Amino acid sequence: MSLLKRLLLTVSVAILIILSGTLALSIHAARQYLDGQLQSQSENAVSALALSLSQPANQDEVTRELLMMALFDSGQFRAISLTGTEGQTLFERSHPDTPGNGVAPPWFARLLPLRVPVAQRAISDGWKQVGNLSVTVDNTFARDALWSSSIRMGLLVLVAGGLWALSVVGLLSWFSRVLREEISAQVMAIGATASGTTAPGAVAPLRSKVAELTDVVHAISDTRERVRATAQEQTQRIESLEVELNRDQVTMLPNRKYFMNELRRVLQGDVGADGQALPVGGHVLLFRQRDLQALNTYMTRAPADAWLAAMAERVGLRLAAEGPAGTLLARLNGSDFIVLMPGMEGPAAMHVVQQIKHDLQALRQPIGPGQWCRWAYALTDYDSGVTVSELLSRLDQGLRRSESVGQEEVEYLTDAAPRNTVSERQWQQTLVQALAEERLSLQVAAQNYAAASATVQRHEASLTLQEADGALLQGALFLPVAVRLGMSATFDVRAMQLGLQWLQQHAGAQLVVKVSLPSLSDDSFLPQLRALWEQAADVRQRLWVELDAHGLVAYAEEVEALASAAAALGVHVGLRRLEHEPMALARLHLLPLAYVKLGSDFAQQAATSPGSQHLLQAMVATAQALQVEVYLAGSVDAETAQALHAQGVHVPVA
């Protein structure tokens, strides 16, 4: 809105308020006057009638009634009554108050009610009191008078407002015409100067027909010369504004459209947003907030948006401090964020990703009692010749894998990762054929742990799939798809069968078989496991079933049922990643557990963080109090390993 319109609108509002206030005060004054008149009328009428009725000649009953009826029939009174000294009614006449009887509408009577005064006087016969006279004035005529007065004053206000509106319209039209005539020539001259073509007559005069616009004309004339020098700067500013239009409204990060354009330029060997040539190759990180819907429900939308904005700001600062030139952080959709790191090698990229992961872990928000929001991470590299669809498909596969295993580790896929563009329908066909043709096998790796007085050796199994062409796929590549297709229970049962067969072939060995948490939701999963364990009575005591500690929060009943069934048959049950679910400590005593595992990152962090150290000590003390062994998953430095070993934690050894 222009300044002139703002000024006229302000004055118009002020006039409207003044007129409305004048109307309201006038009606209020008239109403108060009529109330006073009604009260005066009632007092005068009751005094006159009481004096007449007190005369000795008017003491008989018939005369009294005639006098009171004469006053009532005048139509100016709503009720007249005479009561005796003992409260008996000697005379009473009244008619109801109906707002519609007068000229004023009923709503007006309700909006501006008038008083109904009641006046009373005593009636006497000489020195003897005969009774009490009560007179109620009818306010119908006063209400009609107030209505008529209000109508006249309202019409006057409307006429005054209409005249003011017409004057405002005329004034605005005059100002618009003057501004159009005086300024348009100056603006057209600026446009001609900016384009580099000055047509004859395009230079506007330096004097104005209106004295108030003379300074404006001079200012525009001075600006004309500066426009020529700043034309290139304005063009760059427009491009910058176009970039800002491609930002996410919540986090102010570049949105999907902008990021895809930049990624396409990078993959095609073009230049970055700053106009500098980008190096060939690099890494891309995709991370997803897995519990955004629950977060919006638990926090409400506004705090959740504020949290997302703070998270984006912190990650942006981290990338600005440690990322390479050309690093770009963007938001693809509600829960997915992506980072482009051109020219960064694998170790350096992983270092930056770990720092981002640490920042996101520090900003986790609760989504329920004892539950915290979770992230999933996928990292991949790229080189020349890779298409955008291939890169995003690879990242999506990594996210599916990260979500399926129920942990927040970074899934890393290289440019040579197989099946990065295979559809889910093809995956389903491949998995079904692998089950039917029994092309699944176990890959077993031995792991030694330094216990209190000896070294414990335990084998850990992972499922593999042999393709039709003989290529071997690791479980991390196809099990996430199996979870997504609802086939995880079938594959976990097959892994358990292969594990029991391996135990029968390796006497005295101990084998750990991991079970996916989504498989616990299948009603037929636990009965199938129980049947397998019952058939393998000779080796099941050397079988260890490992679950993610998140199951104690997300699948509490299912985990307890599996642990109870396993303990009844002599099968050992363990938990991994206990440090990611501290609330699971409150439920450890409910399960017949054999061991728990702690991550090496958490154990290494405990060496320098007092909070993590206290949490580690609490986990170890709780587990040992329940006679549950504590193992460390992954390697740490020698000093940390020695400290953990002293606390009774089984540390991996070569």
C-alpha cells in the first residue's frame, strides 16, 4: 500500500471513529434525557393522583376508581394499582409491555432499553392512611422518540461519511494523476538509461508542476546516472533472489529443486553456484529423521519446526567449518536432508559425517516416555558419468538398510554397489527364487574377547545370497529390502536353520545369529524358532540369538516372549547397542539375558565425557548385578580397552 493511501486510510478511519463516537454519544444523551423525563412524568402523575384521591370528596370507592381509570385510559401509563394498608389490592389496571407495539423495532428496544420508572405515594383520609398508590409510566412513546432521533442522527452520519468518501476518492484520483504525469516521465528516462538506449524526449524535465514533487524529481534525476553503473549489480541481485525462492520455508535450506539442479551440474562437470569449477568426484550424505510424524505429534508443529531450523543451522555451521568449498546442505522433503561434498575423499567425508551425526545425536528430542527421535544415514561416493537417478537410488537403498537394522550407523555404499537401480518387484522375485532354490548361506567370522581370566571365542554369522550368475550378495544389501517387503521373518528363520546346521558341523563352537526386530511382529515367527530349537537339542546350548536393544522399547512383549522361549530350551539371548536405548536398563531384569553389547564409539567417548562415563558405569553395573556379561562391539584404543577390561567388560582382541 502506498504512503498516500495509508495517509488517506488513516484519516478516513479517524473520521469514521469521530462520526461513530458522535452518533453513540448523541444517542446516549437522548436516552438519558428520556429516562429523566419518564421519571419526572411518573413522579408528577402519582403526586397529582394521590392528592386527588386524598380529598374528602373523593373517598368513596367509585370515585377513586373513576379517577384512576381516567388516568390509566390516557395511554401514558403501563400500570396503576392501589393497595390497602394490610396489603390487599383495592384497584389494579395494567397492560403488558410489547416492544412491537410502537414504531421502534424489538431489537432496538433490547439494544437500548429505557427505564420503566415506578412512583409510589400514600393515600390518606384526613389523618387516616387509606393505602398506597403505585404508578408505572409506559415508555413506548419515549422509545419511539429515541428511535426516530437515532434514525435522523444515523442518516446525518451516513451522509457526512458519504461526502467524506467522495472527497477522499476525488483527492486520491487527483494525487494519482499528478504522480502518474510527474513521475512516469522520470521513470521512463531511468528505464531508457538502464537499457542503454535513450530515445528523443525520454529525458524528463527537472522542474515539476507541483512544488512538493520538485525534490523527488531531482532525486530521480540524480539516480539516473547511478543506475547505469549498477545495472550489473542489480542483475546479480536478481539472481540471488531467485536462489532464495528455492529455499525451504522452515529451515531456510535449499529445497529439492535447487539441490537437484546443483547436483546435476556437478555430475556433468559444470560449475558450482559461486561460478567456480567444481572438482570431479566427491561424496553425498543423505540423512532422514525417522520419527518426524511422532515428533510433530509429541511436540506440536511449531516447536518441531523450530527444532528442525536449529538442527539445520547447527549442521550448516559444522559444514562451513569442516566441509570443502562448494559443500551444499539441502532439504529434500519433510524428513530427508542431503549434503553434497564435492572433491572430498572417503576418510575426510566420513569424518565430517561423524561430526554431523554427533551434532544430530546431541539435538535428539523425546517422542514419548523413554523414547527419542532417531536418524538414518546413507553415504555414497560419485564420479563422472554417474546419473542423478543412480546416485539417489543408491542413497535410498542405504537408508532402507539403515532403517531395517534399527541402528543409527552410517551405511556406506560405493559407486560399484550392486543393484542400485533394481526395482522392488525385481527384488521380490529374486528373494523368492533364492528361498525356493535354497541359495542362502551363512558367512561366519570368529571373534575373540578378553574375559576376566581367559579368552572367549565366539563366531558371528551373517546371511548371504548367491545370485543366479554366481555373484554373492551380503545380507546388508538384500535384508533391508526383505524387511520392506515383509519377508524378514522368513529369512531370519532360514538363517536360524543354517546356524543350527553349522553348529552340528563344528563341535564345541559358539555361534551368534542376529534376528531382525520387524520379524518379531510375525505371529508365526516364534513358533517356527521354537520348533527348530526343539529339534536341535544337541547343539542349541551353543546358539546365541542377538537382538537390538531398541526392541525392549518398540517390541517389549515380543522380545520378552522370545527370550523366555529361548531360555526354556537353553538358547542364549543377547542385546546389542544398549547405549542407544538407556531406557532398556529398566527392563533388563525382566529378560533371561546372557550378554549385552556396547558400541566402541560410545566407549571411546566415555573416556573424555563424564556424562557418558557415568552412563557406561551404570550400564555395566546393572548388567553385572543381573549376572549378564558385557561385551564391547568394535575396537578402541589400548588405554580405553584396559579401563573397560578392569571394569569387567569383555574387550575384542586380535
